[in-house]
Amino acid sequence: MTGPRTGAFGAFGGRYASELLRPALIELSDALETIVPSSEFQAELAHELAVWAGRPTPITHLPAFSDAAGVEVWVKREDLLHGGAHKTNNVVGQGLLAKRLGKSRLIAETGAGQHGLATAMIGARLGMETLVYMGAVDVERQMPNVRAMELLGATVVPVTGGAATLKEAINEALRDWTASVGDTHYLLGTVCGPDPFPRLVRCFHEVIGSEARAQILDAAGDLPDACVACVGGGSNAIGLFSAFIDDENVALLGAEPAGHGTETPGAHGRTLGLGSPGLLHGARTYVLQDDDGQILEAHSVAAGLDYPGVGPEHAHLNDSGRARYVGVTDTEALDAFERLSRTEGIVPAFESAHALALVLRAVTEGLVEPGARVLVNLSGRGQKDLDTYFGLRPKEDGA
Amino acid sequence: MSLDLLRARLARPEPSFAPFFMLGDPDPGTSLDVCRAALAGGADMLELGIPFSDPCADGPSVQAACGRALRAGTDVATAFELMESLRRTSQVPFNLLVYGNLAHRRGWGRFVAEASAAGASSILVPDVPLEEGDALAAACADAHVGVVHLAGPRTDDARLRELGEASTGFLYLAGRQGITGARHDDVPQQVRDAVRRAVKIQPASVCVGFGLKTRAHLEAVYGAGARVAIVGSALLDRLATHLDEHGCPPDRDRLLEDMEHWFGELSGHRPQQQED
């Protein structure tokens, strides 16, 4: 089919939003094309990323994890970024842009709390009122991040209804923004939503891929054979993939949450693997839906992957065959979480653990050759997940 | 040929009162009765929604109505059946409100054909903008169903004209920037100004919704030139006061009597009681 007229990624993307949001989306789209590329804005962004957010982040070779996986594993350390996840790249960019546009208030949705936390951080830094919508279920399971957001001065609004997770939080943020577009910027946290958000968020995460590409060329002398990242909405994956899309010999692998297993609707979040094209949250993309087009609930142990949609660029990369998306269960992710913690001294976020779990299976599944060089986006640190982890896998000695 | 019913209605000198209902809310049987109460109470048109899991252009009242209807098992086919039942005994225009994914999933052609067969006069898809609306417009033209576009207070003149020209049903003007939801105060001057501007600069009949609640509100927007006024969230809220915690109406007769009475007030067929 022909693509959408605005913001198309192949047959996906577009600006499927209420007419009432159109002026704000046009303003933002214009800003992406004029303000963002300006040398003044780029200098301010680079400075803030360096001195406040801690860029560049390193890449780390993982010898023990490599042995277990049968491939040469390198991780891009977005877990070391200020705030503990890649989300900070996007909030610095959009925060500075919102300021330029004269907005005084930031709103955001959050799943795992990482994006909400990052938005609260930049809101405090830039002196902007910040309000974060978060599913009531996620508020419960990510309490450390909720407390941190409140410490940073943000208001966290628990959203009930539906599964009370990320999808409902986005609905609520869109509702707020429709009423508040004059003074408010919706700081959307992933590469979803109506155009220009998928392009805008991608643009601010491209730094992940561009740094990692230079770093691995420097450290290993060559490009990786594969790049691997977890995909919920897909922003950390797009950030990494963006620098390698034109390198045809570099495989792009996305780990989707298979949750409790993919036999039951509602037990997983395998949007690309098991979904179908639909319209959700402003874009034509793959969604989990029933025969009528009602959106289904997703599940993942990783709150940040618990979403029945996906960024439209991933939908395009999937259909064009440029990237492959593979399911990883909660159990596999928790196993990888433990392995990385014990063998490499790094506690990954549950989200990132999905990508690591995929690496452990990549040779057996024929996704990469044995001994291949694999670059994984370690998109966040796992401190936020400790309560959930110990709830799921209590220490057997009772200590 | 329900578009002709809409055109005939809009051609009449007096403006139209259109209550909004979510089909299947709180359950398919009660929904049908409530719509019939509205018609008995003097509704000139109906705006009928198909429940969607994620109505993100709508406020809490519509979201709650979607939830009740879906929990009661209202799928798209049921919604069309309800509309068809209403059409059998009523010749008022029906404007169908549907979120894009439900139509996209069936395919635009099939969806609009089914809607037309069920008696829809026009269709509003709040999350499909003009730029992405070719398939919808083509399907509507084929099925002789009117297209309704949404505009808002921040919509500039040029865009308003563009939307009005593409609206073969009518132009739906949101009385204020935001989501649907009932308000308690009067219709502000800027809403009346927005209606006058829309009437003046674009060709389609202007319908006003978002935040209207009383006969006085309706008269204010009629006075500014609106041909249709929609009361939505306030009705859904009133309906909800008759439901128990499971979304069931313990006293259906009382519910219907109350709604019919209120429709009479809103439509101007019955003198209005004091606002509480």
C-alpha cells in the first residue's frame, strides 16, 4: 500500500491524531526541521549531554557472557547515562526544544518509570513544571522511580482503567495535551505517536548508534556482525540501529517481550511477531488487536516493554526484512538478568535483559554465526527492578 | 440513503439537537431503550459511537461508556445491529463516531458499507485527519454517507475552509480546546465567536459539541449560527448515575423516564427545570 502522507516509514507512521492536535504537531514538526539542525541548538544539546547527562557512554566487552553465548559480546553502556537509561538523551533534546518553543510545562507518559524519571530530571534542570502519567500497575511495581520523580518535583498521576500500564498512560497524556497545547509540551518517550514524534525521538537517540559505531570500530577494528536491542516502543533500538541501517552486513535484531508465552493473548507483547497493522496513538503500525480492531492488553515483566504497539519505523524495518524481531520470555529475561549480574558485575534493566537473553540464543537459532561480533544496547540499569526480581525469585535460604 | 435524511434535516429552518450515545452502553438492550427514549423525547438527530478500547480524543465520560459497552459484549457487529434496529423505526439522521482502528481493521470500504447498511447518515473518525482520509472519503462517496471533519478553536481560517469543503455531512466544531467532557458554566463568548467564524468562512453546516449541557447552552450556539448541537458527556454522566457498581441499571424504568424527561428539556419540547 502507499504510505501515509505525513511522516511515513514505508506503509507505516503518519499523523493519525485529532485535528485539535494539528497546530501543535505542525509547530513541533517545523521545530524539528529548523531549530533542531541549527548549530546553536546542536551545540547546546551536545554541551548538556556531556556535562549533565554524562555522554559519551562507553562500550564494554563481556568475556564471560561471550563464552556463554558463543559470540563476542559488546554492550553499549546506556545504563551509565545520568538517570540510568537511554531515555535521558531524548528528554534533554525535547526539553531544550520545548524551552525554545516557549513552553512552561512538560507532560510525559511512563511505563517502567525511566522516561518519567528522565522527564522529571530535565524538568527540574530547566525549571519547567512536570507532570507524569503512569499506569497504576506500573506505579506499584516501579516504586523507586515514582519516589525519585516526586523528589525531583514532578507530579506523578496514576492512571487506572484498562491494564493500567503504558498504553493507558499514553492515552491520558494525549488527553492532557489536547487541552493544554498552548503552554505544554508532550515529551513523548518513545518512537511512537503521531508524526513528528517518531522522527523527533529517533533524532535524539541517534547519538547511541553514532557513538557505538565509532567505539566498536576503534576497539574491535571492524563493524559488528549484529546489533541487538530490546523493543517495546523501540526508542533504544532505533537509536542503536540508526547508525547501522545502511550497513547491509550488520544484522539488526530486536528482542520483543514474549511474556508468559505467546499462546495466550494478553500474556505477551510480541507486537511485531504476532500483531497486525493498525492505528494506535497516532500512527499506523503493528498492534496487538482482536478481529474487530480493539487493542489487546500486553504483558511483560519489563514494564518498559509492556505495550501493544511499536514504533512505525520498526514496523517498516520488519516488513522490509531489514531487521528481525524475536520473542524473549519473562523467564529467559530473568535468567539473562542474573547471568549478567553474576558474571560481569552489571545489573541490567529487565528491558535490556531481553536483548541479552536473545544474544544467548542467537547462535542456536541461526541468527548469527558462532563467534560473531554482537553489539548489544544495554539500555538501562536494573536497580528499579530489584523488588520485582526478589518477589519473583526469592532467595531460597530465606536469608 | 441516510445522507439524504441528514441533508433534509439540515435544510430545515430550525436547528437540530443531537444527543450522543455509545452503542451498547451500558448493555445492548438498555442502550437501545435509551436511544429510543431520546427519540421519544424529541432528539432531532443521534450521534452514535462504536465503543473502542482506547478513545484517546475523548474524556473520562466517553471512556467509561466505552468500557461499559465493551464489558457488556458490544462488538462492532452488535453496534451496527443496534443502529439498524433504531433505523427501522426512526428517520432521524445518525452520525456515527468511530475511532480509526475499528474501520481500518475491517477495511474502509467494508466498514463504511456496513455502516451505511445499518443506517448511518454520516461518519466522524476523530483520529483520521484530512491528509490520511482519502480511503474514508472514497468509501463514503461510494456508500452515499457524509463525511464529518472535526475542527477546533485553534484551527486557522484556511484550514477551517479546507475541512469545511471536505465535509460532505457537516463540520463538527469542538467548542473548546481539549477532550470531550461536560462543563457547568455558560457557553463562553469565544465559543460563540468560533461558531460565527466557522459559519462565515466555510461552506458546511456547523455542528457544535464538547462541553454542552443545558438547553441554554444549545440556544447560545444556535444563536451563533450552529445548525446542530451535540450533548454527549453530560448525558453519559447522567446515564451513569442510574447504574450500580457493575454498570447495570437496577431500575431501568426510572432510568428511561429520567432520560426521556431530560431529552425533552434539551430538545426544547419540555420546559426546563431549574439548574441544580
